[in-house]
Amino acid sequence: MIYDQARRWIFRHKLISLSTVVYIATSLFCMHILFGNVMSIKTRTDEVFSASAGEELYLYDNVEPLGPVIRNPEQVQAVKRYYADLATDDRFKFYERIGQPISVGGFKGTDIFCYGYEHGGAVNIYEMHNMQQYTTVKQLALNFVAYQDFLANQVADAIGFTEEDFYLDESYILPVLLGAEYEGVYEVGDVIDCLYYGITTKYKVRGFLRQGACIPRKGQMVYLDRYMVTVSPTVTLEPQSEDEAYWQGALYFHKLNGSVLLQDLTLPGFINVLEAYRLKHGMFELHIMTYPETAITSLRLLTYASTDILVLLAVLLFVFVALVLVLGTILNLSQDRKNMRAMLVSGLTTNDLRKIKIAEFKLLYSGGVILAAIAIFFLALPATPSLALVLAMTLLTPYMVTVIPINIHATRFINNRVLR
């Protein structure tokens, strides 16, 4: 009986009721967009910055000239053994994020993928003796630890790199992940001919990165939408020719110029470790430097500022929605005063009238929730692990906040205005 009478009152004011439902649905939809973006930004920020907490130490060598060293097979083997000790020491994390351009044969993309394009550099296209045309494009090579900590959660599909991918075999085929803007240029499974430090290598497309995927490197944030991201391979193969020895030497010199995140060591302790490994393998000295975190810190502050603005807008919208719902119900009560008096004369109690008005509000709000949920599902379903929480918060919280003051005001209005 209560809800039947509430429905009759709703249909008696069709235009006002429809407008109320549309207003509630629109407001809830907008609130969900704001709160959903807040959650998405927070999740993405945590993904990108969580692994970069703490100060990183960057290693580099100053061996000059380089050629005679990497053409010496014994020295190359020493470099490989030295690297193996650094990469497997569990007292610190050794990251490789090598920004090494790659020469791609028969490149299908446009100039935007070429190395130096963003800085106005000339597109580097050349031909080799096999008449194949090569284009120099942007590439980032990662070791397994760097991939896990910085990029694994930014792959667009379920297939990324596995630990076995980081060991080179006789096929010289390496997996590659392409930036988001490569979609439509290459497809998963495509094999790309490359020259990797002068050696013919093939890249097999494993998948694509999410739009806006990025990685911190040397105090800067590198955005990877136009990058090829491949593994920095560990080579256990013995070089079979002078060219292969030279290739392995060049590769491992770049691999050594990584960064270190200390875990169980102090800086002096880490320096002692480096010196012990150097003496063990008869190696040249590696130097340590740090990069200022200015760029990453600025980006982090900008991200947090954007989140704060969205939170403020969501709170303001929430307050506005609650006020309008309460004021709209007050106005609706005033318009129904004569009808409520007539119903009192017919035998209903003031408590019955209050229940009818609350039921009317619940029906209107439920209609708005249904419309908002449909719009959210088809138009704005955000990819956030907290989707259920965001939905519950945006769809139910305005009701929980407004139903109590509406109930109190309806009781006072009926007792003070209708009975009078």
C-alpha cells in the first residue's frame, strides 16, 4: 500500500519525477567518472613509482679506447663473468635499462618511431650490402629484474616476457614488446629483421604495451608509446667468430652500465663488493654516480595535484547532489501538502504519510541508480581493481547521506505544516 501510493504520487508529477530521475542518474554517472579516475590515477602512480623508491646508483666505465678491449676474447669473457656476479648478487638489485637505438630492416612505421624524432633529429635510413634498407628506431632493452619491477604491469595483454626469454640461443631470435602506437603497424607474431650491435638478429613481436606506458631512467621518465622494448640478453654461447666476440663485448659493456638499488648494503659496503669483483676477474674499474630525481619528483607532484583536483571536484559534486536532493524533496513536500491533508482526512496517519514520501524518494533514487549503472557499464567502465568499491561508493553514498535528513524533515513538515 505504501509503495503503491508512492508510485501514484510519482506519476501524478511525471515531468518533475522524470527530471529528478535523470538528474540523479547524471550526477551519479559524473561522480563515478571522477572517483574512477582518481582510483585509476592512484593505481597507475603506485605501479610506476613503487619500484623506483629509494636512490639508485648508476654504474659506468670510462675505458678508452673501447675497441681493443672488446676485441680481446679473454677480456670479453672476464666482462661476462664480472656481469654474472653483479646480476646474481641478492644484496642489491641490478637494473639494465639500455636506451640503445636499433636498426630495423624494411621498417613499416613512419618517422615518429625513428631515433631522435622528438628532438628534430634527421631520420637515419641506410642500405647494407644485402640491399636491405635499415631504419634506426627507438629501443629500450631491459634485464629481467628491471622488466619485473618497472614494466610487467604495463603490458596490454596477458603475454609479456618470461625469465627464459632473457637467455639468447643459437637462433638469435629475441622477443619484443611494442609501444601502443605500433598497433596496426606490426601484429603479434610478426618477425622483424634487425641489426643488433652489427649482428643480424630477429625480433618476434610478443605483444604491445598499454597506452602511456613509461619507465624511470636516469632521473627522467621515458614514455614508451613509440618504442621497441626488448630483452637485454644473457649470452652463454661461446663466440664462434671475431664478429661474434666483438658483438658480445659491445653488448656486455652496455649491460654493465646499469643501475643498482641497494637492499642489504650501505654505499661503502657496495663499493667494497665492486672492488672485490674487479680484483676477482681482473677487470677495469666501474664508477658510481647518481642522477637528480627532479624530473620524477616533479611528475609525481603533478600527478598528486591532478588527483587532488579530481577529489575536490568529486566532493563538491557530491555535496551539490546531496543538497539538491534534500531541497528537491522539501519542494516536493510543499507541493503535495494539500494531497497529504486530504489523505489524513481519509484515515491515514502522519507516520503513513512519512513512509509514503520516503518510499517515493527511494523509487526515484532507484530509477536514477539503474540509469547510471547502465550508462557506466556501456560508456565509462574504468579498468580499476577497485571497481566494485567505486561503484558502491558513487551509487549508494548519496542515498545514505540524504535519506536521514529527508526523513527528519518529512516528519517535521507533516507534523507542523500538514496538520496545521
